[in-house]
Amino acid sequence: MIELSGYTVKKQGFALKRFDFAISPGECWFVSADYRDNAELFFAALATLVYPVEGNYRFKGTLLDFSSYKNLLPYKKRMGYISPCLNPVSNRTIRENLLLPRYCEENSLSVKLDKNIEDMCVLFHIRNKLDEKITMVSQWDAKITIMIRELSKNPELILVERPEEVVAPDRLWMFTNLLHQELVSGRSLVIFSRNKAFYDNFSPDGKVMLKGEKVTII
């Protein structure tokens, strides 16, 4: 699915140097880190949110060109990045936040939620809050909005960072079920969690250990 080779990234005093990482369709990988910032940097690298100092990034064999943000857009659309670091647009409603990718892609404000999104809104108890602005809903509902939006992209690669800070404890099992469905469908999954119970729901195909600037694949 993706392959990073000889990869080095840096951000705000943290760095991960000269590492290789590859994941195939249907695989699930766990990440452990000595510092949360290291995990955030690793996920930002996978999501192409930070550009490499050196190294190559291939998506299904295609070498990505980081010379322009526009070159990366076709690949960003094929990734779902779920993280408490991401926030919805505060002066928009939940519905508008969920539709933002389609507004941009279809250049229209008349698009409507599809059944897949509506079903997830029902599942996570935000169906009756769709027309409330983000500033009027709980932080959990705001984070769930991001999660649903990312999964609704039908991504081939799903990056899940600290899910216990994205989905409320009483709904975490529902999120787990959705991720299992994605794996069965052949999606690739990378997880970083401080919640051992969440990890226990999955059987990893490999693990990434981040310690200082070193990345170890086991």
C-alpha cells in the first residue's frame, strides 16, 4: 500500500531518521513511542502532513512528489487520518464539516450526506445534532465528526492516533467494530494508542517502535 524508504522527518525539535516502513493491504500495524510527539510525527509523515528531509514515499508503487501540495491531493484522498490533533471547522455545523471534502471535490454546496455517513451519525448518536455548530456540541461529538468524515472517504489506508481521545469510552467498541470491517475489506490500518484494552481488540501484523530519533520495525 505504502512504502517509505530512507525516510527522515523533523518537526518542532523532534526527528525520526532514515527509517524504512511498508504496509500491505489488509494489514494492521501497532505503534509504540517513548514520547507522544514522536508518534504524532510518525503519523504526520504517513499522512504526508510533514515533508521528508530525505527519503522516498511510494503509494502503491507511485513515487510521491512533494514539490507542490497539489501533487499530494490525490493520495491524501485515499487516506483516513483520525487523531485528537485534528479539529473540525468551529464556525460550521457538523453537517457542513462532514461534507467539506465533497464541497471541494464537487464544487457545489448542494450535496447531501450519503447513507454511509448518516448510518455512522446514527451509530454515534449525532444524527440529531447535524445542524448544530461545532461550538455548541461536546468535544467528543466534535472529534467524532472528524472520525466519521475520514472514514466516509472510503480510505485505503487508515491512520488511527490515540482513539481513546477521539471516541468516548462508551462508544469505543463501536469504533473498534468499524475498523474490523475496514480490515476485512482489505484496508490497511496503523494504530497508536495509550489504551492497552483497545490494542487487545486487534492482532497486529507488525509493530513500529519509536525511541528518540530511532524507528525500529519488528
